[in-house]
Amino acid sequence: MNTIPSFRSRTIAIPVNLRDSLSCLDVVWSDKFETEDINPEEARKHEADFLKGAPPKWLNLAEDENSPLVKRDGFNDLTQLIKRKNRKSCLITDVSLQYQPGSGGSTLAMQVLWDFRKDLRCARVIDSDLDTKELSKQVLDLFLLSNEQHAKQDRQTVLLLLDTKRKTDNLRCARVIDSDLDTKELSKQVLDLFLLSNEQHAKQDRQTVLLLLDTKRKTDSNLREDLIEEIHKRGINRNSPVAIILNCRTADFTLTDTLILNKKPSEEQIRRLKEKLLQQIRLQRKSQRKVATINLLYHKDSDGSTLASEVLRDLREEFTCETLTQSFKTDIAANKDKCAKEIENTANELLGIYKTHKNTVLLLLDNKGEKPVRYLLKSLQLKLKRANQTDHPAFIIINAYQKNVVRAPSDVKLKMELLPHEKETFAQKKLQLESKQMEMSQKFLAFNIMQRGFQKEDAEKLITQKMVNHIEKDTKSSSTRLLSFLALINSYVPGSHLSKLVCEDFIKEEEWSTDEGKPLLETIMKPSEDLLVTYSEGEQEDQCICLAHPMIADACLKLFTEHNHGELLILLLFWPDEAQPGITNPPNLEKCLRKMHPSYKKKYQKYLRGRYLVPLFFFGKEKGLQRLVHTSKLHQTDLELLTEGDERVEIKDLPRINGQVRKHKVFAIRRKKQIPVTPRDPSSVCKPGQVSFYLGFTISGPVAYNIRYEKNPFRGANY
């Protein structure tokens, strides 16, 4: 029997016709696993899969104290936020969970759903790319149940998990972002999606929804609008939420984060904030950012300045600690020149301190506000631009400033750095696992990476010399090709996976055994087998494959980059220069590109359909290898201007490339060479003529950013 919660902690059986109509939802029944015998071997296998790196299953959560899942710090904060939101007088409300990929964000969200299954009607969206109108109807069906069978008090809030993890080879749910796609093929796919969303479902009873939205897209706003429209259409009046949206998004906290200290905090609140400030500093210390910032907002009736100073004292053995207390005057126009000079001098002094100690400078700016920090940050970034990239930031800036009003945090953040009590919990769980599954515990790669504190070195050590030798020797083998592709999608789209059938299609026919036919995938992938996780997903129990952790994917990608695999290169290395000594017979770039783009479309496009291809490098002003400007070396503002700006954008450290538009196609011009490039914004290619642009490179090839039509031909850089 499948039951769901109702009024005053009662449970009721869900009608069979309603249960079968909820095709978009994976409902977490109140009595899930309570009325069935759990197969111990099946539970043990799912536990091992999860600890290796597979997504969690509800069965993992059913084991209570024996569960392999560790509750991270955000669990209590998230449940309290949801309870508080459920008391609000509104139809729709939301809670935000921001997490770094690989930190356990999706697992935490599932733990929260499981915890609420007897209080709220909890469900997970099977596919986050489903039509939001159809999804809204089913959410309202679950909220309402059936007016004929149940009274209004039988309605109950729904907790809905919307997770973007899905098969990357699932073409039916693709989102179009490339306007150059074949229109006939595009029309077919749009029609398929239209027909799917036209399926009819009977009207059923109602219940509040708690929605987990694990996506970077605007699905949350669309869903809110569609839910409200559906609520009004069905005439629902209610003093508490029909839906609580748990908006779960990936985030990168290595560049910046904001921490808040409320009015008159308790000693416990101060202790917890101090732990989180230390956590954020150590997280940023592991990054390769040149300058990272932490905004510490504190109420005038709290002593945030003292807390920040205590943190500097605690870390004086690990960092070079400095404090600035004087204010930069930026409030009136007369002070601007004086302020600019003062900031410039301060930046020079700080740079001298860093160069002297060769250690990350932990800098406390006390009560400066946001504006001066932006100026100082920009100045430091420019001075460090030419410096060699190190394995640690030059500066971590704590910008502590007082405000008359601060609001309590309305979100929960999960980071790839453990808090002290989390370290203890993981250590205890490791001992438990070693005694329970000693022979397997070394293969629990995802758990071990988390337990050891998300250290990059731990992921890199998993790449054995045997793997390196195999990649160097068999550059075009099926195993090398498949591993490189898995590294790409798991690094850039954490949580993604391929079906086992798609992976088997990578195996070349010449690698088949003449007697036994196509070899097993496990046999082909033997050198890197331990890095892979194979698990089942969905009602059909489809076999899926992914790398065990995003950090392992990053390490593999680094390996392929170091061994020159790939077509964050030939285009950059051999791009026409004024002089290229030592290269007597450079490749024909037009020919390379004619092969490269079809190669991308044939090998990768169907798997990355609907994904935004981030730029890996930009074309710089230097010569040879120094011309490769990795996106991490660009200031965040410059990167945003490149990807979101228009023809007016000027980037100081990048040259504009001369080009030409003919027949709505863009070409980079160098001497007599005409090299086709893809426009970042196709709508900016509006007429034939001479243009200039910034040149970036994605895995699909060269891309023209910020295209500008030039009145004077070839006004751009001479490249």
C-alpha cells in the first residue's frame, strides 16, 4: 500500500489511478520500504555503489543509523528553513540550497525529502527538463487528491525535488541553444516534445509542494508562474503554501562568498560563524584564484570586527596576516582622485608583502564597505595579471563592514571543505565502513575524497602510472577516447552520466575479438576501471556510467591536457604569428577547422546538446604558448563582459581580431588566410562587412565574442 501524509500527521492511501498518473514524479511514500522485505544483498550493493560515487537511492536512506549517508552541516539549517517557510501565508515559497559539485548537495536534498516524508507529500521530479505546465498539473494533483473522496483538511504540502542529473544521451528532453542547428531536425524534436506534453491526466486531490530545483536554468521561475496559474485555475484558497520550492543550485565559492552576523548573536551563533569563516578561508586557499574575497556583514549591535580579528590571530601560522583599518573616501567627486591614488599605493604595498613572504596574504579590511574593495580588488588583479599562476591565491580579503540592518540568511551553502564536527562524523563513519566492508573500503573513492577533506592531491594520486602509460601508448584506443569524454562531461557538467549502451558504442570494431565478438566494456576500460562507477537508474534499471567524483574528472582532464590530447589546442599553437621560428610547415588551419567542427558534431554534440559550451582559452597578446590565456586568468568582470556583453566591450589584456562577415558567416582574417569561426551571439551577425572580435576557444572550435562592425576596415589587432 502507498500512503501519503494528511491532516494532523494522519496518513491516507493514495488512489491507484492518481498514483499511476503521476508520470513526472517519483513520490516518496510515507510507508516506503516499511511493508516489504529488503534484500540484504541488494542493499549492500547499492551502499557500495553510492560510496564509490553513484547517486544515492531511497534504499540508502531507509537504513537509518546504518545508512552510508553522512548528514552534512546544512541538514538541520535546511529543515528549519523549510519548517519556517511552511508557516508563511502564501501560495508558493522557496528555500535555496547552493552547493559545490561533489560536496553532496543532491544527497543532502534527498535526505531532507526522506526526513519530511511523514509530514509533507514528498516527491522528486524524474526529469528536470519536463514541460513545467504538465509538471505543475501533477504537483497540484498530488496536493489535492480527490475532492470527492477527501475533505479539505486532507490536503497537505508537497515537497518536490527537481534534479538536473540525467542521461547526457537523452535527446528527447534537449534544450536548444544553438540557432545554427538543422531546422528540420529541430522541428522534429520540438514536435516530439509537444506531443509528449499533450498527454492527459485525470483531475485529482491537492497538497502543498516542497520543490528541490537542482539547475542553473530559469526552470524555477517558469515553474513558479505555472504553479500559480494552475492554483488560480483550480480556485484554491489557502493560508499556507501549496508548494515549497527547494531550489538546489550548483555554486562556486572559491572566488567570493558572503557571511552574515545578525543582531546580538548568541555565543553559539558566534562560534558557528567563526567555524564557517575558517571553512571559507581554507576552501579559497585550495583554489588557484589570484585574489579571493569574503564579505562579512555584521549588525551594528554585533562585534563582527572582533570575530574577524580573532580568525586572523588563529591563522597567523598558516597565512601572512595583515589588517587595514583606515577608510577610503569615495563618497564625493572631489575625493575620487585621492582615493584612486591611495588604493594604488595600498595595492603596491600589499604586493610587496606577498612577494617578500611568498605566502597567501590574509587581509582584513575593517569597515570599508563594498565599493572600495572592488577598486582594490581590481588593482590587485591587474598587478598580478602577469604573474605566474600558483597553486594558491596571492590574497584572500576579508571585507568586514557594519550595517544598520542585516537579514538572516535565507539559503544554505554546502562546500568542499568540512567543518570540525563533520570531520569527526566522517571519521566515525569510515571506521564503521572498514569493519563492515573492509575488503571494499579502499574502492569507495567518492566517500574517501570527502572524508579526507576534498584534497586535490588525493584525486590525482588515483591516476596510476599504468593509466598514464596506457594513455601515452594508446592515444586512439576506445578506452582512452571514452575516458577523455567522461572526464570532459563530468568535469564541466558534474552529476552527468552516460548509458552503458552509449559507452559500448565507443568500442572500435577492430578491437573486437574475432571469436567472441564485441568485448565487455569492463575489459576495454581495465586500466581505469577503478575510477568508474556503474549503477542502475530509473524504473527500467538502465545501466549508467560516470567517473566517481568531479575532482577525479578534473584530475583526468589535467592528465589529457598535459599529454596533448585534444584537437581548459592545435588551433592556438599554430595560429598565424608575425614569425614562427621552428615551425617550418605549420598545418593548414582552414583544413583543421573543416575537420574539427564536424568531428565535434559527430562525437560530442549529441551528448552535450542543450549544454552551454564554456570558453576554455582566449587568444592573448603574447607569442607562442604565452598567447594561451586561460579563462581562470581573466578577471571575473572581463569574463562576464566577454560572454554576455556586446560590440562596445573593451578588454584591456586581449587583442581584437580582424574579421569579415560573408553570407552570415564569420571569418578571422590573417594575411591571405580566412579562418571560419562560430559567433557567440549569432544575432550580432546582421550584415556583410569588416568586423573585429575577441577570439575564444571551446571544445567545438574557435568562437567570436563581442563582434563589432568596423567603419574603418581592419581596425582590430593585426593577427
